Amino acid sequence: MDPSEDNYIINPMTRVYVVALRAGEEAPFDADEDERTRAVPSDSFRIDLDGIQQRVFQVPIEPANFVALEAGKNKFLVRGKDEFGFPGIQEFFNPGSVQDYWLKGFDLKSEKTTEVLQRIGSFRIGVSGEHFAYRSGKTVGILDLGSIQKAKVEEGAVKLSSLWMRLNPREEWRQIFNEVWRWYRDFFYDPDMHGVDWKAVHDRYAGLLPYVETRSDLNALLSEMVGEVVASHCYVFGGDNGPSTDLEHVSTGLLGADLVPDKSADAYRFVRVYRGSNWQPRYRAPLAAPNVDVHAGDYLLKIDGRRVHASENYLKYLLGKSGKEVELTVNSRPSLKGARTFTVKTVRTERGLRRLAWIERNRKYVEKKTNGQVGYMYLPDMDEAGLAAFERQFKAEKYRKGLIIDVRYNGGGFTNYFVIDKLERKLVFGVQSRDFKPMRFPMVSFAGPSVALINQDTGSDGELFTEHYRARHLGKVIGTRTWGGLIGIINVIPTVDGGVVTQPNVGFYDFQGHWVVENHGAEPDIEVDLDPASCVQGKDPQLKRAVEEILKDLKTSGVQFPNAPPFPVKSAPK
């Protein structure tokens, strides 16, 4: 439990139980081992439903975060994690690449638990119950289940490179086409397929299969077919595009800075250096290291000892050096005399650094314009990163008199209700200790007004957050109408060749009888566009309006946190 944020998680979350199917028999783990593991003839197999709820017994295996279980001959295997958190996007769309689970085995006869494998993704027990297969990344192995033993990935590995098969791509593509059509027929959230004659859709697009020449062609055809239901989250990608090439993709190393050529100085000049956030590894900026002294206005003179001229693209000296150390020579003037040389580690992308700088600029703008009365929080998505950003920022900003919650460019996810839950908590009491200022109760509560910012790139669960925020009357919504996609996904089925075609499984409706957001978007209460001219000038009219509105709200709403009353006097009267 995290008492500072009123969060809790039960860890480990799962136990294993066994159900005695027949009445009148001894509890499984009270019986001796022979009775517990005796075979039941198939002709005498039965299930007694009467009283079955009282015949559920806990298996003597320690609780853990189990996610899968399969039974073999007097044994079973369970897959799980020590720390269970967010399912990564790879687990959702490419489960074959996952390798962060462990595998444990339990022997019904000895009641012993064995740690079998670490760092696997999936497993299957064979039909005979005597062997099991596992997968860890690109490694597939088969091991004996007869005697459960600790093993390592690579043991029992199958040499996949020696396997081959005769394949008729056109037959496989037809199979994939028909399967995708059936998946939508069986799993699309509306059994009436939005009023579309789904059989006629199949027949119309099947007529184009003879013209499909590549797997990419098939994806294009599938995209057009599933698009007939006119719904969001109809994703089609991947599949077997033939043998992979051995060509190595070369990335350019980036410096985390904006540079412009200064022709008069025949050198590039730093106009902005991104500082990132060194305590977060993915946001470490090359030029923000404590031993590097580079600032806006400095000139870039050399890269790895080679002179850089204004007439050339300096990035050519960083080709193939992504994530590698390079030597930079810089100076406050375009001269090698008195120049400084540093070794820095480049980055592959500057996207995170630039977004972080944008967030910090917005935060400072709000702080300045409101004299520190209003806090600013940015949520990039409604997934792991967004929820972590909310918890981190809300912990600091909840003490402000007002809040601006920015969900522009929010990529969606599934955690909006966690955020709404915290925003809805009301301040009820103060808590006084001897040596500290009064604390709030609940500790995670906010007492003032808030506004939310949205735009056309707020998508999916970011849009549901917007509607949820409005439905709970938490504040005004400012910006532009959102993306318009809220028929979500709860399952992903891979095609036979490893491709992915999602089926939108869940739609949202309000209690007034309307479907929410889908094909329209969430509407702002106050529409303000972020036009290209303002962007070029470094202005943000949406944020500006949010500040204006929150300052108005501060005059009429919010709860003033009072000081504690005088301590009670409990001495006996004299």
C-alpha cells in the first residue's frame, strides 16, 4: 500500500484451487498420494453439481501473480510474474515477442512446487500430458513433464531453422480472409454489424482475392473489408511478407538540440539545448550531462575531430552513431581557439525530450500567469505512462487552488477512471500533528476548480476521460472536438502467419440512450483552435484560454483549507 497516495494493490493476487467433481470423496489434499493420483476410468467419470461449491479446495502452492495454468498427468504448470502491472503493447499485439514470465510446476503426488523456467512468454502441455513446449522470444523448446525439474531457456530447444513447409500463399491468404470475416461476424460488438449485410460484404471482397499478389495487398483488402462497418480501432497489420533481408538499418545519432547554420561564421549554432530529465533514463539528454558545458548560442565546430561547416548537413557525421558516444568540439564563438571538447552519448529520437520541454514550458506559463495559484498536468495517454505522469504530477499540484489538466494528443488506453477517481475525491478534514503543518484528509484530494484541454488528436480513452470528466461536472472542457474513436478492443487474435486484425468489441453509451464519442468525438464546452500561425509564433491560444477560465473560476469556487483550531484544554478545573 502507498499511504501517501491512497493507492493499494494486493500482491500476489492469485491462488490455485482444485474442485472435487464427485461427491462423497475425501478432500484431495487430505487423501494419501495414491488416492489423490488414482486414475478414474472414463466410463465412470461424472460431475455431481449438487454441493459442488463446498468442494473447492486450495492447492498447497504459494500465492503468486498467475496468469495461465495447464494440467498434465498428475502435474500442472502455472505461468506468472513476481510483479504484475500493465500489459505491454507487445503482449497485446505481438505476444510471441514476450519473455518476462516464469513457469512453475506442481506435482500432485509429492505436493512439491518447482521453479521450472525463467523469462518465457508462453507454454503448452502436450495431449499425452507427459511433455510441454515453451516459447521465449524466438526460442521454442520441448521438455519432459514426467519429472518436473528446473531448466534454462535453450534446453530442449527445437532447431527451427531446419524446419520447412510447402506453402501455397494464395490458399493461405484465402484462409486468412475468411477467418478475419468470421472474427468480425462473431466478435464485433454489434451482432447486426451496424446494419451492414456482412455476407454480401464477404462475397464482394472475396471477388478481389485473385488479384492479391502480396501479403501487403491482402492487408489492404482486409482493411477495406473491415472498414465497411464504419468503426474505430479496426487495425490490420503484420503478416508473413516473405524472407527477411539481412540489411542492417542504420540510425542517425541525435544531440537533443536545435541548430541552425550560420553562414557568416561557417558553423552551426545551437539555438536550443534540451535538458530532459536525468533521473528518468529514457529522458536523459546528451547535452545535459553534468560534465558537458553546451548552451544556446554556442557554435558546433567539430564532430569526432572533423570540422563541421555551415554549408553541409552536420547530421552526416552522426550517421550510424545512434546511442553511441561521439566527441563534440564547441565554443562560444566560431573559432577553435579556446574551444571546449566533450564526449556525449547520442539518442535515437528526440521526441521525448521535445515533448518534455513543451510540458515544462506550459507549466511555467501557467505558474507565471496565475502567480502560482494554478497547477498544470499533462497526460500523454491513459495507459502506464499517463497514469504514472498523473500520480507524479498530482502529488505536487493537488495543493494548488486550481488545476489545468491537458489531454491534448492523448493516445488513449484504459485508465481514465483511475484519474477521475482521484479528481472526484473531496477534502473533508484537516489532520494536525505536533511538528508539521496541517495535512489533508483524504490525503489524495483536491479542493479547487479545474479545466481540461482537448484537441483533435485526443483519442480513445482520452476521449472517454473527456466525457467522464464532463459527466461528473468536474470542470470546463476547452479546445477542439476530439478524434472520434470509442469502440474499443478487448481481444486480439493473430492470423496464421503472425498478422494482426483487431475486432472492435465494446461500445460506450450514456443513460440518455446515446452512443458516446464514436464517429463524432467529444465536444469542448469552449471551442478554441490551435492554428498553425500561433504554433509558428510559439503561442498556445488553447492554454491561454484555459488560464483565463480557471482564474474566473477561482473567484467563485473552491474550498479554503483552514488552519487547525486551538488545541483542547483538558486539565481539571482549579
